[in-house]
Amino acid sequence: ASQDVASQDLAGRKVVVSAGGTREYLDPVRFLGNRSSGLQGYALARAAASRGAHVTLVSANVSLPDPAGASVVRVETTAQLREAVVAATATADAVVMAAAPADFRPTTVSDDKIKKAEDGSAPPIELAQNPDILAEISRERAREGAVIVGFAAETGDATGSVLELGRAKLARKGCNLLVVNDVSGGAVFGSLDNEAVILGADGAVVEVPRGSKTALAHVIWDEVARRFAE
Ligand code: CTP
Ligand code: CA
């Protein structure tokens, strides 16, 4: 029933979805970026609109058609993403951070194109850490009862398994739900399929079997809608 387009369980709800990957400029023509395709965020926006929500989609560097019924705000950098998400969150019932904000930005952006040195040397790039948007909106939750959802792509490492790292990240961010992808196999970026575990701050563990990003999107909205009802 979760994919029944006739279900209007998000009718009247205002939701914000971020999608894509941010770019951090070095100069007018070069940037640091990442491989996020925006497919999962766009699937979330389409799914929410089909269930009756008012959707604001904050889209960073995505080349996909606008989802029907969503208002799309285009951004490039993490600072712009933050500004757009924080503004839209003020009146939102739910926020899903599916975007991949760049963690770092060059400390300075050159006004002019950086030229190669005659001596063959390469310029160092000094980086500063970007603000954590998910942690900020979770901390300063604008509306009582708003449901905040984060994503995490993890491989697991010496410090913990994918799920242990997911639990720790959920606690660190302070959001209600964290959608954890195991990317140790490699193929999530740009793929049409996704497989995930949704962890709740309330202790919930929802395993979502491999399937389309649209199917995962509907399970995420099911979990959000359940928390609206409570
Ligand atoms: N996120 C965010 N702002 C950032 C970085 C990440 O809002 N500056 C959000 C992402 O949109 C995602 C969640 O936080 O929903 C987790 O992203 P992730 O990159 O896994 O978290 P980080 O805190 O950046 O941790 P890591 O060092 O593992 O990259
Ligand atoms: Ca990160």
C-alpha cells in the first residue's frame, strides 16, 4: 500500500528535500565536487508530491527534470544549500537531507582563474570545514514535532560496522531518522537501485531490501508519516 499513488497521507504537510552534491569553487571555473546524482532526492520529492505534500526541493547541481508539483530551489555551494534549507525548514513538517554537501571548501576563492606556475610546481589547496546543516536543523528544530531525516553512506571500518557507525552518526546529528546505505560494494552512485536500513532515534530499525530509489523513498515517507501520527 505504501506505493499506492491514491494514498494522500501527506496532504497538507510541508516537506523539504535536499538533493544532489554541492560544489566548492577554487576559482571562477574550477570546483571540488562529489558524485551524488540527485536521483534519491528527486525520487523522495516525487513520492512526497504524489502523496499530497507541498514539496520544496533544494537541488544542488542536478541534471534531472523538475519533479511535478515541487518548487525547486537551485543552489551550488554548501553555504547556499544551508541558507535555502534553513529558510524552508522554518515552516516545514519534515526535512529530508538527501544531498551530499561537500564537507570542505577552499579557504579562499580566487577571483581570477588560477594559472600554472612556470616552474612546474602545483599550488596547495587549503581547506576549511563546512557547517553541518543536518545537525543545525536538528538542534534548532523550527517546529515542534517536525521530523528530520538524514542519510549516511558508510563502508564500515576498524572503528565499527556499517550499523554501528550509523547509530553513532544518528546520535551525533540529533535527527529523528537516519537512512544508512552500505556502500562497501561500491555501486550506489548513479545507480537506479538502493538498499538501506532506516534507524530511528526511537530505536526503530527498518530494513529496506534492494529495490528502486522510488520504493525506498516511499518507505522513508511511511516512517515520517507514522511519526506525524504519533
Ligand atoms: N550533511 C549536512 N551538512 C554537511 C554534511 C552532511 O547536512 N556539511 C548531512 C547529509 O546531507 C546527510 C548527513 O548529514 O543527510 C550525513 O552525511 P555524511 O556525509 O554521512 O555525514 P558527515 O557528518 O559529513 O560525516 P562523514 O565524516 O562520515 O562524511
Ligand atoms: Ca560528509
